[in-house]
Amino acid sequence: MVSPFYLLLVGLGLGFLLGLLGKKFKQFTAPIITLAFGYFTYFSISWIIPFLNSEITETIIYTAGFKPPFAISLAIGMNEIVISLVINLLGFLSSIYLWNRIKNDSVSLGTVLLVLIMTLNLIVFTRDLFNIFVWLEIIAISSAGLILLDKNKLSFSAGFKYLLASSIISSLYLLGVVLIYFTNGTLFLDDLLSNGILTSAMSVSAIFLVLIALIIELKPFPANGWALDIYEGANPAIGALMSGVISTAILFVFYKLLILATPQMFWVFTLIGILTFLFSNLMALVQNNPNRLLGYSSISQIGLTVAILSLKPIIGANTEIIAFGILIAHAFAKTGLFWISGIINGNKLEDWAAVRTRPFLLVLFGVFIFALSAFPPFPSFYAKWELMLALANHGQYFWMLLILLGSMLEAVYLFRWLGIIVKAEIVTEENITLDYIKLSPPIFSALILIIAGYFSVYFMSNTETINYLPLLAVVVLWAIDFLPVWVKNTLLIAAVVIYSYFKLPLLHDFNLIFGIIFMAGAILTLLYGYSVKGKRPGFYPIAAMMYAGLITMVEASTLFSFFFAWEIMTVGSYFLILRGKNSQPHALSYMLFSVGGALLLLAGFTLAHSITGSFSFDAFVMNSTLSPWIFLMITIGFLTKTASLGLHIWLPGAHSEAEADVSPMVSGILLKAGVFGLIILFLRMGHQYIYGIDLMYILSWLGVATAIGGNLMASFQEDMKRLLAYSSVGQLGYILFGLSLMSHLGWLLALSASIMHFMYKTMLFQAIGGVYSRTHERRMYRLGGLIFQMPMTFIVVLIGIIALSGVPPLAGFAGKWISFNAVLQQQYYLQGAAMVIAGAIAFLYLFRLIHAPFLGQLKDNLRHVKEASFWILLPQYIIITLVMAFSAIPGLLLERLGTILIKYFPEGGLTWVNSAISFGARTAISQYGYWNGTYVMIISMGIFIILLLVQWLTQRNNKKVGQFNIVYSGERPSSPETTHFAYNFYAHYNKAIGFLTYPFASMFWNKISNLFHDIANQTRLIYDGNGQSYLIHIMLFFLVSFYILFGGI
Amino acid sequence: MGEKILYAFISVFLTINYGFLLNGLIRKIYARVGRRHGIPFYQMYIDLLKSLALRTNIRHGVMFYLGPVFRFTGGIGLFLFMPVIFGSELFANFSFSGDLLLLLSFQFFGTLGMALGASESGHPNSAIGVTRGLAQMTAVEVPFVMALMAIAVQYQSISLHEIVAAQQGGITNWTLFTNPLAVVAGMLAVLGSFMRPPFDVVLAPQEIPIGPPTEYHSNYMVYLQSNRAIYPLAKSILIMNLFFGGATSFGEMMLKTFLVIMWSVFVGVSFPRFRVEQSIRWFLGIPLIIGVLAIVYVQFFLN
Amino acid sequence: MSLEDLYRKTTISPDGEEFEINPIEDYFCTDKPEEVKPVQNILEKFYNWARSESIWILGFGTGCGAIEMRPLMTPRFDAYRYGIQWRPTPRQANLLIISGYLSTKTLKRVIRVYEQMQNPKYVMALGSCTINGGMYFDSYNTIKRLDYYLPVDVYVAGCMPRPEALLAGVVKLKTLIKTGMAEGANDYANRFDWYKTNQKAVILNWDMPDYNW
Amino acid sequence: MFQKIIEKINLKYPIDVVSKKSDKLMFLTVHKNTAVNTVQYLKDDLGFKHLVLLTAVDFLEQGKFQLTYLLNNPDIKIDIGVRVLIERESATMESAHSLWPTIATYQRELREMFGIDFPDSPGVNDEFILEGWNNTPPYRRDFDTKAFAANFYHQRNSRENNDPSAHMKKNLYPNE
């Protein structure tokens, strides 16, 4: 344990030494400074280890041989040392980052930096109010010096505004200190607490002055215009220091002094914090300058932390852990982003597109963005979970709501930024010079974030065991990304196979069903990957991530592990979707709906926990007053993933623009995650009533509307992948409808439809992907006549569409039949009729899918097109085998599902009776009707074969003719293009009921987004860039807060 | 099982012949309405024979070849999955394989196959006819399903056998009298599946020279025409079973199906042809409203 | 529809491969028709009876003559009595009634339509203009002798022939079919080269394959 | 009425010959260079919005083609034919399809039947009815259609030509 005096000694000593040595020893400055920071870090580490081992508790170190208040005393506790570690680490990294500047610039930069970090350490440790004032002044002076590092107009202006602002802050603080001394006669914190005479009006206002000064230093909304100009104008490295280091220290001082506050103050500070969080995020929406955007983001995060700290009376013992989680994520991520900003050197978000030319930078950027938006496995994720849990437990719904809203807004601009980077046009590539000295600090930051995330779980209120094993695959695949595709593909498939071999036997019931869907789906969709040549950089880690999320989700037994898996899956699928060519806007909308859904889940889960105190799924209870709202929130959260009508607008773009083998992953498999979630929820919460309305009844209509709407919209698409995507919307409507029936048959429908949809969509998307791989064309009317070129693919599509449209004898009919029976049972007659109609509409688009590309006239340029490659066809034929098996013997699947469901819904199931034919042909008997799939298959095939035979016998000299040998009113077709009828196929249908497909949902969401943008633009107007108005803001802010607190409002 | 198959052959044979004659008869009626002598009532047989006797025939591809086979399989299958005569072993067909919903879905089997075959010919008119057919079919389904749903609710069964059984014992037990709204919706909807005016724009000989079957001839034509004999008959047997008390003898079946088909003939000779979007709007208008009313009726008043 | 449609052209496949399209071979079946000899037995007679009793007409009305076909559908003449029906597509029809003058341009279409009908098929030439050019005997653009280009089974002369004459022509055709003399399709296949030479002599831009299946 | 119109036109474009046929119909002969301009003036300024037809007459002896743009003014119900004489040898005329898109069809027909070229007229060289024609354009008077038909087409030998007057004379009045 190094004594903190050495900090002072090293800091001041080196500072003077450097000044004395002058310019002669300039080349030693940088190493000396870095060494000094290294020493600082060593200091923090030397303290933190005993603390972690619980060898020591808080230690107070006296200076100058006197006890306080006569001399400064430094208190070092766990909290202090963590903060100091953060500060010193970041100082160390900053010095590396600024290495060249320190070397080439004047000596003063190094000195100022050294003094600043030293001061920050001391301000964290000190327990004396006046001492804090002194350090604050030193910080102000040194920061002002740093802000002026870049000598340009913007930084001068920013520095000036900073000086103005800090002079006011100092005055307020000093006034408070003077008053406290006046009323209490001491400025030593511990004395103040122990004296306990802080209740007089004057001392309360004195404390308020002190605290509000610190808060203004932390840049609250709207008194933060000066700070934004600093972030925009100063060198990004200084922005990093301001945002990550100085703010952290000041925040801690604020926290330290917060114990003096009265209960009313807590409330006001919470409000200030949350408003800052909300409005900064809102205004960041319309920012286009990366540094200013980072500034807004910093302010919002600090605001959130202020709020959390101020909520201490409510949250209790966990406050520090939560706040530190968010703070650490913020500090390292924000400094990292500022540093990257310094490397990129562009003042528009679009300039950042250059990042993707350096994959390494891109990964770093991704890590920081996900850390900021509280995704696993970063500390902020755990902190946010704990925060919500605490707020829910104490019934603070209002704060929950505001924090959720703010987090949503935050995700919007962060992911928009990420999307721009990944997809925007690269304007200036030469700006980036990869300097390893500059690159190493962000790398360290990212590593620290990941490590901190890994250990965060130990600080959670309930110790969770998270299954990191699947995530290991992600890391391994990342490490071997340089290998060719087939190696990685084989490895990943092998990993899934091995994992499922050991894990599947452990699962049961619904988890087993979905486990099979996810794992078999993983294998089937990955097989396609063998047809891809080259290295496919970056694909395998993120695919593995999505599957890891899905697989851990079915294993999850607690709310937290489920949520963790859910978020991992979201991240993986987001990147998968983002890989497509024009998918940036769609990936963004996918992410926004996912984040929105996840936040609702978070709220719902934590609220559910607050009712029962249970962390397992038993937390979903039916009979609490909150239950309907919890149910609603979680359901909507899951419905974003199942893309129900209204929440579906991300799906068509995301699925159609994704790569050929990603489409089946995100369509056939990913959507089932939402279904799985709904099943878990419905199983426990069942029917919920809001104002006497059964939510299940509403959901059933939602399912119907989704089915009809999705199918109708699919009918009017020209793009075959878009068509399939809308078809998925429709199919998920069926599943939702089935679940909403809450009966044996309804769930049988939902489960079988889930499995069937998985199979059909996987094979259809793969088949279409195969067509695309050969023709590079997705618009159906540009294709035609491919049946001769791609017969194998044609067969797949043929069976796919017959099955999907529910025509007997193929398996799709089972869904229709069960649906009808279930509807009769449940008395949802109108919905039931509407579902049958949706099935009929499905015909329209399905027929189009096979007619336009495969039948009709073959186009000239497609004459030499070949059949899709073996690896594309293999998974399709595996699925076809399954489809035919399930069609011939439906009981194979349905009976098994029935035995699972009977545990949960003992009434109203199907009865299976043996029939005359021995080979497993069993008739399903319901309350209303009966059906034997095997007979239907045999009889229809029998008739078909007899008729075919007769036709063959009577047409022995049948002649094959060419594509233009058609009756064409005596004319000869002149080109295949003008003869193939495929464009605007259902024009008449559109004319009759096309108004139903008017994009209501898109318009609604656009309106909402415009509303937020308008508010943001209007609010932003208060920052007019004028130092005077900023001062007025600060004063007004102070006055308003003062009156809120003391004016009895 | 063996005798079932034999019975099936017999019942298909009898019914399809009845269908041929019925079609001839209807054309005769058409002619007489126009004060013509008209074609001989047995003309259908000669036409089939003629088509079969074509010396050359062509195909555009495998789906084109299979299209009529699918179509006819759909027609025969629809018939065979239905109990035609109540209480008759011979005419019970293969109705043990499935219930009403099987019939409802199986009628698409032929439609889909024919659509695939027609569009493989590469003829634009075929494809246009197919889109019209599919679009109109989805609209026809709407009121028809409403009617079916109402009946299923009324009898608490979707087994055709039970529905017929419940209607036995006097004319007042027929659905026609116990649930008139459903019958009206169903009878209006069923007009759309007989390919007669005002809903015959799918074939539209003057406009898109008969649409889907444009390229078909020889044995294909035999299958299509035979299907034209059995499919409407199967459909009207379904209607008869659902609405009009079923049949207890072949004669009763002949009479009732004749009347059901005459209903579409009557409408057909009286009204001109709709365009597709007009017919879609029509089906989604009055028949749909009546269908919804039928469901509301059974849900709230009947039980 | 122009002759250029059938010129060889190069196109580029989606993978960037450049290759040549030969429209005649790629779009069409280029085989010649073959004679299907009727087997002279009782079955063929039965078939001939059926063919004669089920005559499906495809009307090719290029000039004034087509108007004479409409009255046949009316109560006054009622051709349906004879098993006559109209079909809108050559694939299904077996009697091609050509009425009115034939310009070389129309002749090309008539030939296509005729070739698209299936064996056995019959042709009726209705009206003077069709048979010998009629009043267009000196026209630069009208053919004067149909049976050089297509095998004609029945001629119905007149300008214009009345519907009764048309009906009489059909009845005549029936007797021809029943006696097995209406073998125009086989004649066309047998003398295919002769017919083609004649056709190509008057049709100057032959822009289709020799036989339109 | 006509007088006013003629005066108005004369202010802008010269008229060679005026030939008034009735109160409702008049023909103006104008110069080849100003013909389309005159037609445009009639259409845009004088209300002759409707193009009735465009036709040609072959004046073989004079070595000229006469084109006639027949225009109609639907408001005052008057027709004016604008005539223009062009050389028969390599006959060319300015296209007027910018005034009426439909005139392209007339021009295409004149191109096919008379061999008069209208450069830039859309689709003017497309075949109209004479697919593959390689002879003199048939409407030119120096084309002998009867001789052509006799040579080119297969004739039906048994054809009898019953000239009505000869027929009647032979059958009804054999003695006169």
C-alpha cells in the first residue's frame, strides 16, 4: 500500500522538475509523464487488492501531523480507490494517447496533465470542503489550459466559456462553504456529519449551494451549453479527459457530499439527473457532429448517474454498485470513442464511414457503442438490470418510465451512428492514420470493459450463473477469423452438434421443442455456408453469437439469464442483418424495435420480480394488480420480435436485404425466439384483464390482423425475398393467434406452426437464395422459366408452397384443421373465419412465387443459368424429407406435441385412434371432426397416379415444344420479356382491396420519430453559442432549482 | 379396404356420367332459353371422344403435362372425400379420411395444380386467367367460410356425416330453415365457383381466349372437361349436404344437385359478367355481411 | 414483331459470361410435321364419326365474311344442332374457317394458326376472295389461290355466301370426315416442302420457323 | 371568313394558290418550306386543332407529289386543306409529328405506299402492311399492279371473268 503522499510528491515534484529542466530535456517528458501515471495506477492497484480481499476497511490518513480540521485528511475507502483506479488508468492511457503531443508540444502539456490527474485523485480522497474548493480551482485552471491545447477559434471560444462557467461554479461553491463554516464552524466532512446540526435553514441552503455547484460542474440540462461547446471545440483527447476522467471525479465528490443533503434535495437532484439524461439523449438525435454527439451522450450518462446516486434513499445499499457499473462503462467507452474520434478526424458522422476500412477500429467502436447502450456482457448491462430491479422493488414507476424512454432515445442515435459507419459511403479514407501509440489506449479501454463486464456478475444482488460456454465459440471464431470458410463452418456446426448432443437431453417440453428448432435450424442454415467461397470475414463470430443467444435462452431458468441471452441474440442478429448490401436502415429499425422491446422486457421482468421476489419464471403471477400491465409490457416486448402488425415494419427490409443464408436464419429461426418468450409468459400469466377486456381476445385479433395484413402485403411485392418476408409476418400472425387461444388445440396449432414455419421458410429462403446466387436478381418479373434450368430448386419451391398454403395432402393442412377445431372450441368464430380467409390469400403470393421465377418465359440472359450448388440444396432436401414424412404420418409430430401439451392443457386435446391400415396411420379425432393424413395422402396420390398413367397411355407421341410455340392470336411473340406476365400480378386485387395495405404502421412510426426530432430541434435552439446566454442558463437553472426546493413547490 | 376402392370406382363412374349428362342438359336449357334447339344432350361424350382421338399432342414442360392431372385429381378427390348419400355404404366414399375442413382445403389442390400447369405454357393469357381465378377465389372464400363456420357452430361438428344426420327427419330440420342466414351467404358465395356469369371472367373467351386452358387439347382437354362435370357436382353435393338435408338416395341426390346447379344457371343467364375487381368487391359486400350476421346469429341466439 | 427479333444476338449472363442466342432454335421447336397415318379399322371409323359430330370451329375472319358466322349461333340457323361449337384457341379447334380476302400479311397469321392446330384438322375457305382473290384479282397484296398454301377441305363460294351455304359446307365436311377423305393435315405434312415453297414465294419476310408447333 | 384567315396567314407565310370549294371547305397551296409552319400556325393560332387526314396524290406527268393536310376547326366548323407540291424524285417532306403524334401513322403509310420520306418521323420506316416489300411503292402510278399480281401470285386457272356489260349483252341481248 503506497501512501497517497507519494501522489502529491510525484505530481508536484515532477511538475516543478519538468518546469526547471525546460526545453533541453523535452524528449524525456513523455516517458516521464507516462511513468508517473503508471506509478499512480500502481498506487491504486496496491490499495485495491487488500480491499478486494477484505483485509482492510476504510483508512484515514492525516497530513501535516495534525488532526482535522487543522490539516487535510485523506480518506481511502473501497469506493474512493475504485474511482482513483479509473482516473489513474484513464490518465495513464491518455498520456500514451497524447505521447506525441507531449513530446513535440511545450513542456506545459505534460505538466498540466500530471497536475490535473494528481488533483483529481486528491479531490476524491479529501474529506475537507474547503480543500475540495482548492482542488476544484486547480482542476478548473488546468482544464482551461488543456482546452486551449488546440489553438483555433472554436477552442478559444470554448475555453472562454469554460472559464466563465467555472467562475460562477466556484462562487456558488465558495458561498456555500462560507455559509457552512459560518453555521457549523467546521468544514471537515466527518465533523459536519457527527455534529448533526445541519438542520437550520441557512445550513440547508448552504449545503444546497455546495451541491448545486457540483451539479452544475456536472453539466445538467439546460445549464450545459458551455460544456457542449467544449466537447465540440476542444481536442478529442481533452474531450475524453473531460468526459471520462474529470466528470468521474467530480461525480464522486458530489456523491461524497450528498450525505449532507436533506431528503427533498434528493428528489430534486434525481429530477435534474433524469431530465438531463432524457433531454441530452433527445437532442443527440439530431446531432451530426460526432464530438458534440459524444458530448451529449456524456452529459446524459453523467445525468443518469447523478440520478442514481440521488436515488440512494430509495435504492439503498446497491446504489454504488449500480452507479459504478454505469460510470465505468461510461468512462471507458466514452474516452475510447473520443480517442477514436481523434484518430478519425472528421466533423461529420458520415466521415466515420472510413472506420470500416480498418476492421479493428470497427470492432472497438462496436464494443464501445454496445457498452454505452447497456448490452451484455458489459458492466452497464448488469447495472441497468439492477437499477430497474431496485426501482421496481420500490415502486418507482415514474422514474422507470423516464429512464426507459431516455435509454430508448440513446439507442436510436448510437445505432444510427453505428449503421452509418458500417454502411455509409466512404468519403475521406486518407484521414485515418493508424498509429499504434494512439490505437493502444482504446484497445485497453475495450479490454477493461470486457473484463469488468465478466466480473460484474459477482456484484449482482442475486448471484447468477451465466452460461458463458456458447459465448466461448464466439471468441474462438473471432480468433480464427482468418481461416477459410469451410474450416470455420465445420467448426461451428461441430460445436452446435456437440453442444446439442449434450444439452438437448436435459431440456424438456417447450424448451426442448424450441431447442430443437434453434439447434437444428443452426445446422441446416449453416450448411448453406459451404457454398460461399473466400473467408467471409466477421460472419462466423456473429452467427455464433446469435445462436449462442438462442441456445442459452432455451436453457435459461431465471429472468436474468433469459434477458441476458435475449440481448446476446439481439446483438448477433443485428450484425447479421447489417451485413446485407442495402440493409443499413432496416438493421437500424430492427435494432430500435429490439431495443424498445428489450427495455419493455426489462421493465416487465423487474416489475414481475418486485411482486414475488422470485428470480425464476415463477415471478409471473396472475393475480396481482400489476399483473395485467406486466403482461402487456412483456407481451409487447416479445411481439417486437415476432413482428406483429404495427411492430412489423422492420421485418420486410431486414429479411429481404440480408444475405442469402442469413434470411433463413433471421426468418425461420430468430422469429421463434419471440414465440418462445410468449409461450413462457402465457403459460404462467394466462388471461389478463384490463378494464374488463381480456388481453388474449385482443391478441387473437392482432394475430388475425397480422395474418391477413402480412399475406395481403406479400401478394403485392415484386421482390421475392420481400414477399417471403411479408409471408413470415403473416405466418407469425397464425402462431400468435394460436397462442392467444390458450387451449390445447390452440397451442398445438402454435407449436406445429412454429415448427412448420421454421421448415418452410428455411427451405424457401434457401431456394430463393439459390436462385439469387445464380441470377443476381430478386425482382421476380425479371426472371422466368427457370424450371428447366433449376429443376431441383423448383421442386423445393413447389413442395414449399403447397405445404405452406395448407393444401392437403401435405403437412400444412394440419395447421388449418387444428386451427378450425381450436376456434370452435374457444368460440372465436369470426377470428377463425378470418384465419381461413388469410390462408386463402396466402395462395396469391405463393402462386406468384412459383409462377414468376420458375414458370412462364425463360429470359435470354438466364439461358445458361445452372442449378444451385449442392450445399445450398442439401439442407433444403433434408427439410423436404421431413415435410413429406410429417405429411404422410402427421401423428409423428402432432401426437408428440400433444403429449407435451396435455401436461399444461389436459382438456380438449386430440384423440388418436388406430385405423385399418397398419403402418402408423392414425386418425386424429377432435371434439368436432376427424382427419387422417395418411389416408388423404394415399388416396390423393392413388388417384393422381391412375390419372397420370391414363394420360401417359393416351398421349404416347407427346411432343415437347419451344417456349414461343404458343397460341398468340396468330402472332409470334417477339421477346420473352414482353411475353412473360409477372409484373404487378394482382393489379385487379390491388384495385379492389389494396387500400388495406396502405402503410399505416410505417406512417405511425414516422410520425413518432418526426415528433421526437421536432422536439429535439426546438429544444436545441436554447444553445445559441453565446457565452452570456450560457451564463444566464446557469443562473436560471440555479434559481429554478432553488425555488423548487425551497419555494415549497 | 378393397371393397371401398371398388365402391369408389362405382360411385365416381355413376356420378361423372350424371355430371356429363347434367352439363348437356344445362346447355340444352341455355339453348332453349335462347329459343334454340341447342346441342344434343349427349354431345359431351362425343367431344371427349373427339379430343381423345387427336393424333398429335404437345407439351410445354412437365408441369404443363401434369396440370390437368392435378386438376382432375382435385375434382375426383373432392368428390371422394365426401359422403354423397346418407346411410349408403356404396356412396360413403372415402369420407373417413377427413371432415368438412379437408374438403374446403382440398378444392385448392386442383386449382393450384392447374394454375401451375397453365402458367408453365408461357402464355400470358393463361397467367392472366390464373391471377383472375386466384383473386376471385379468395374473395369467394370469405362469405363461404363464414357460412361454414356458422353451420359448424350450429351443429357443433365439422363432420359432414353428422351435419347431414342432424338434418334428417323432415324438411324443417334442414339448415335452410334452421339457419337461413348461413344458407343465403353460402348460396351467394357458391355462385363464384361454378364459372358461370357474372363470375366467369377467369375464362372470358372473348377477352383472353379462355385463359388458363388456352394451350390445352387432346387428353388434357378430356381431363379438364371431365373435371368440369364432376367438380361442380361435388361442390353442389357439399352444398346439398350442408344446407339442404343431404340425400338418402341417388335420385334425391340428382334432384337436389340439379336444383343447386340450376340456381347458378338461373343467375348466369340473367346477369352480365363482372370484372374481377367488381366481383371481389361484390363478394366482400352483401354476402360477407350476411355471413357475419350468420355467425353472430348462431353465437348469440341459437345456443 | 419484326424480322430483327430472330437475328442472332449476344447476351450477357448474370455471371458476366457472354453467349449467343439463336432465336429460331432457342425459342422454337424446329421439327417438321409428321404424317400420322390413320389405321383403317373400325376404331378409326368410330373416331371419324366422333370427329364429324363434334366440330370445333376457329373462325379466322379477315374481311367481310366473318359476319356470316354469327347468324349460325342464333335461333334461326342454330348450328349447335350439328354438334358445332366455337373455340377461341387453335389448340382445341379442328375446323379453321377462313373468310374474306387474304393479304400476304394475313396469310402468314393464317399459316401459323393452322399449324398450331392438332391433327386431324380441316380448313374451310369461305367466299370468293378467299378462294380465288375475288374482286381483288388484280391486287398487289392479295393471294389468289389459297389451296397452294394450305390444304383446303371445303370451298364455300359466293360473295357473300349466305349462312345456309356455310351450314351446307359444314355438312359436306362431315361426310368427308366420315368417309375418311378429310386428311388435310397429313397432306400438309406429306407435301410440306411444296407448301412451304409456295408460302415463301409470296411471303417475302418469313420471320418464323418453318413449322409452328 | 376565309378572307380573314387568308389575310392572317398571308401576314406570316406566303400562299401560292387559294381554291375555295364551298363555304366550309377551302384549299391553300403553299410552299414546301413553309408548309408545316403554315399548318402549325393554323393549328395553334387559328383554331384548326383537328387533323382530318394527310394524303398524297401522284402527279406523274408533272413529276410531283401533292400532299394535302386537311385540317378542321371544330369551333367554326370549317375545313382547310393545305396543299404542298414536292418533287417526285427522292421525295422528302418535313415531318409534322410534333403537332399531332397521330400524323406519324399517315406519314408511315405514305412512306410505304408512295415512298415519300419523312425524316425523324417516329417509326416511319416500319412496315405497315407490306411486310418485306421490295418493289416500287404500289400507290405510285408507274407501278403496274395488275401485271405484278399476275406475275407474283399463283393464279387459279379456272377463273372466269364475267364483265357485267359483256355478260348481259351475251345472255340477254345476243342479237344486238
